[in-house]
Amino acid sequence: MALNEEALMWVEKYRPQNLSEVVGLRDIVESLQSFLKKPGEMPHLLFAGNPGTGKTTMSLCIARQLYGQNWRTFTLELNASDERKIETVRNKIKTFARINYTGYGDVPFALVILDEADQITSAAQMALRRIMETSSQNCRFILICNQSSKIIEPIQSRCAIFRFSKLDKKAVIQHLKSIAVKEKLDITDSAAEIIVDYSEGDLRHAINALQTASVYRKGVIDEKTVLRVIGEAAPKQVQVMVNKALNGDFIEARDMMYELIGSYGFSGPEIIRQILRELLKLSYLSPEEKAELTNLVGEYDFRLTQGANSDIQLSALLAQFSKFQKSKGENN
Ligand SMILES: Nc1ncnc2c1ncn2[C@@H]1O[C@H](COP(=O)(O)OP(=O)(O)O)[C@@H](O)[C@H]1O
Ligand SMILES: [Mg+2]
């Protein structure tokens, strides 16, 4: 990404530079801070967990806090998914380890940050493990992955493992609001909440949604702006609508659908996509019932792609839903 483009992206602009600025994950932050007090004793680290929770951010914070302004000199950043061959990784690390042999100040090692480590095959991970062993005198590794189970055991056992869980909702809301203040934007509580619900603990996602919403609308960011931006009908509203229909409450379900199209301006296919999502979440339906209803949704989706009128088709779909539940009831 070009430098000026990067500056425009709020995810980069507001990426914490120091561990103390990280949102949530207090336990992890505290452990890492204590490693930094005695860098000589810092083990290899394995960061595992959901996207957008700060794994890359915290790795870079560590690099900055260890080496100050010179951090780039002493840090090798590799992305395993770009480095198809472990041989390339090995060579880069070897060269790097040699150059930085003496370390920096009271930090007796250079740092290798290997992102997407779970993309490396098991065989290549064995090679990586040997690299870690032979270079452990003067290199520390931070391995980043989504699933730690995809990292071979011998590597796991050489690392202190940190699991990044989804970020706490309140903390994310607070963070979004603080960004809004800095950007001189007003955001309503419900709008912030929708963004956070939608991004499911992924802060990258949440910040991007906020930035997009700010482009749509200068001034107050409200529920409607946000819903338009994330291209979703209000998830709760769709959920209620689906439940009403399945309970045989066709008229109310249809009115809610009219509102989604009329007031919020969602398209038929957008609503269909969300109905499907909500449907699959319903715990009171058996897998067979879900399959049956999914087929039904597919049929109406097809009609929409053929240019049929959205209101009419969605009404018909909801009517089918309300009958579906009834026929089940009668059979029982
Ligand atoms: N815990 C966090 N605290 C503050 N900002 C965060 C946090 N997690 C993610 N972010 C924001 O989201 C962006 C992406 O985070 P990143 O560390 O790259 O996520 P990951 O590597 O876990 O996918 C960062 O630039 C930052 O703006
Ligand atoms: Mg990352």
C-alpha cells in the first residue's frame, strides 16, 4: 500500500504503537509487558486467534518497544503465505541472524515475525523448527496464526502461546467512539453497537466500517447510515421477521419486510442473503427442516435473479415460511 494511502486508512492511523494502547486482552498485554522488562528471558511467542484482534499489532509493538526507532533494522517480517518455499524463509532468516548477531542494547537477539504460520505445511514446519533451534542464540520468533492446532506440536512446545479471543464488545465500542471523537464525527450509541455486533470482535472490520460510514455521511452517523454501509438489513430485524413468519405471523413478518425495503432501502437479494443466514442459526429447526427451508429460499433467490419483483417474491417466501410451520404443527 502506498504511504499516503496507508495514512488515509484509519486501521493504520489508529494502530497502537505501544502495548499500553492496545484495546482489551489485558492478560496478554500484561504478560508481554513483563517479558519486555527482561528481554533476555523472552521466549519464542505464538499468537493464535481470530483476525483483527491485534496479533500483528502487538508483534510490531514488541519490536518497537525492544528496539525503539531502530526496530526495522532488528526485525524481520515474513508472511508465510508469500514465502511458498521454506527454503526462502530459511535463507532470509539465516542472513538476517548473521547480520544482527550482536543484538541491540540489552536485547541479545533479533526478532523474526512470521505471519500466517499456519499456512506452512507440516513438513516445512519441521524445517522451521530446526531453524528456530539453530538460530535461537540470536533470534526470537513470533509466530502468528489463526489456529494453533495447525502448528506442529514441537513448535508449540517451544513457544509461549497466547490465544487472542474476540475483543470485548464494550471495549470495542469505546474504541470506535474515541476514533470518532478524533475524527470530529458524531456516532449514535445504537450505530456504534451495530458496527460492533456486525464485526464480531474483529476490530479491523469495525474500524473500516466506521470509516466507510464517515464517507457516506459527514456529521452524525446513525443506525441507518451504518446499515447501508455494511450492506446488511438490521440483523435483529431480519431475525425477528424470520421468527414471526415461521410462527405463522405472516402479516407482521411482511410488514417488517416492507420496512426493510422501504425505510432502509435494502434490495431483495440483500434481504434474502440475510434470511438465509438467520435461518441457519435457528436452533429450534432440525437439519432437515433447515435444508427444506433453504431450498425454498434458493428458489425465491433464483426468481429475483430472473428479475422478478422483490416485494412480491419476498412476501410469497414469507407466506411459505408461515405455512411451513403450520403444516409441521398439524402433522404433529
Ligand atoms: N486489540 C486491539 N487494540 C487496538 N486496535 C486493534 C486491536 N486489534 C486490532 N486493532 C486494529 O485493527 C487493525 C488490524 O489489527 P491486526 O493487529 O493487524 O489484527 P490481526 O493481526 O489479529 O488480524 C489494527 O491496525 C488496529 O487498528
Ligand atoms: Mg495480522
